[in-house]
Amino acid sequence: MKTEEWTVKILISEDDEDKRTSATAVLYTAGNQRHQSVGYARRNPDDRPVPEIGDELAAGRALMDLADKLLGDGAEDIAEMSGPARTV
């Protein structure tokens, strides 16, 4: 059985006023970068500041976008493989 390891690195940053959080998720496969996605969260001015919530929302949104990109890759690969057979 073949085992392959993929790594996702998530970088989270918040603005100085803790009003907006961004998260960048980068997928590395076999040592190469494959996809990068960004997610954002913005705190409602009426809410008290809880940085962990912004981190979770921004990271989750970045990971959802990353998942969509991977599903798109798979769908494209299936479409290419299911095309008409080529003769040589």
C-alpha cells in the first residue's frame, strides 16, 4: 500500500485593533505547493473581542476554499479520464 503525506500550513494574522482576521491555508504535496486559499473574519463592533473566534472562522473559511479547489481538481481529472479513448 502506498502512503503519501500532504501538509496544510495555516498562517493567521489579525489587525492591530482586533477587528479583522485573515488566515492563509497552503497545501503542500510531495514537497511542492499545490494550492493556497485565504479566509477572513470580521468582528462586529458591538461584540467583545475574542481573538480565538476570529481565528477559527478565518481558518475554517480558508480550509473550505481549499477543499473546494481539491474537489474541483478531482472533478477535472475524472472528466479528462472519461473522455473518448485515444488511439495511437
